[in-house]
Amino acid sequence: MSVIAGTAEDRDTAIRMAEEVGLTFPIAYGITKDQVADLAPLWMEDDRHGRYLQPSEFLVAKRRRTAFGTMYASGPIGRMSVDEVLFLLGNLARSRQRRS
């Protein structure tokens, strides 16, 4: 299993955030509107933050190259937790074992 992240922030901001919270997986930075257009993201704009991209999360099956889980958030609530992802992956593994 691999984890990657992407942000619309610049390189320095992405590095600082990763260091502050201890992230060790790859992070793409400088993501543009055109680069994520096919994912139907939610872009917001307000006086406090300017224009920003709301979080979008995808669980992708490597062999099939398809998304089997997605989450779009419009705020700090409604994001996948690590426990939820591990539970889902465990269920998928058990399902494959029963079929074989």
C-alpha cells in the first residue's frame, strides 16, 4: 500500500506543513485547477483564505487502476480516518480470501 498527497500550496509551504505534522510520504505541490479538473474538486474562495481547494481523498486499486473509495470534504469534518481505511482494506482482503 502506498500513500501520496497533493496540495495547491507552493513547495516551501508543503515542506513546512509536512515537517510540522511529521509526514513521510510523497507530497506533490503546486497542483493547479486544470490538473485536477477531471476529479471534480471543490474550489472555494473567501476573504480570509483567498482561493483554495477543499480536500479530496481517493483509495485506488493499483491493479485495476480504479477508485474504490472517495471522500470529498467541504470543511475540516468528513475526512477518512486511518482506522476507517484499514477496516475497508481488511474487509476487501477477507472478501478475496473467501472467493479463492
